[in-house]
Amino acid sequence: MFQGMPVCHGRLQIPGCSNAYLKFQLVAGEDWQLLDGLEEGITQASRASQGPDQALVWNYPLDLTYKTTNAYGWPQLVVSVYGLDGLGRDVIKGYGCIHLPTAAGRFTLRLRLYKPRSASGLQSFISWMAGMPAEFSDPRFPSYGEGREVLGQIKSASGSSGK
């Protein structure tokens, strides 16, 4: 049993992104049962700070209570980051997935963001023109271990939670 709760504060740095919001979903194994809290949701929009790191900050509480019979399938937080492109269109900026902390306390966690790659340069150009970059049909895909080789890491995009 936890004494207290894990505390995580979200910060994200995405080069060239001045505003964004997150859609999140919690994914857990079959033996895990969510007793209290939301399994999915959407945060407020955030603007990049004026400081040198230009971080996007979300103060969005995730208050969850799980029950399980074993540790297999430990809960993961899957995020989809959306923001505006240069033409003001709402587009995907990246996907990420991270396991929830296993104990109470403060944590600094690193969340790498990924995006699906277009199959060709032409497809990439057409999707940019249409304002519809490649997206996953299942937003939980980053939590699956298989098939992620089709993803490309966003250069220098990472997030942390903690202090």
C-alpha cells in the first residue's frame, strides 16, 4: 500500500512548438482494475514559456486508484500531443508512453515523443499540404511493444515530470 501519492508535474519541450494540449489515456494489464479516477481525458492548452527552455507546462492532476492481483501489466500513461502548425491547423505533434511511478514521492521521468513516418516523401508532402499528418488509428499504440519500428523519434522532443 502506498503511503501518500506519487506527484508528477508535466513539462514538455518540442522544438518549433509554441502551444499544445495533451490527450491522455491509461493502459493497464488485464488483472488491473481502475477503482477511481479517469482512464482518459484532455488537458488545457499550454503556451511555451518565455524562458530559455521554452517549455510547455501542464498542471493537470491525475488522481487514480487501481486494484490488482499481480504487477504484470503495470499501468502506463499514453499521451498524444496536439498543437497548431504554421497555418493554424490542429495537428499531431507526437505520441509518448511511460509507466506510472511504483511508489509515493516526487519523480523526474523522461518521456520521448514519436510520430509515425510517412511511407514516401510524396505522401509526407501531401499530408503536410492537407494539414493531416500520419496518425495512429489506435491512440494506445505507443503502449504496445510490437510494431513501433515504424515510428520516428521527434528530434530533441522530450518531456519530464517531477519538480
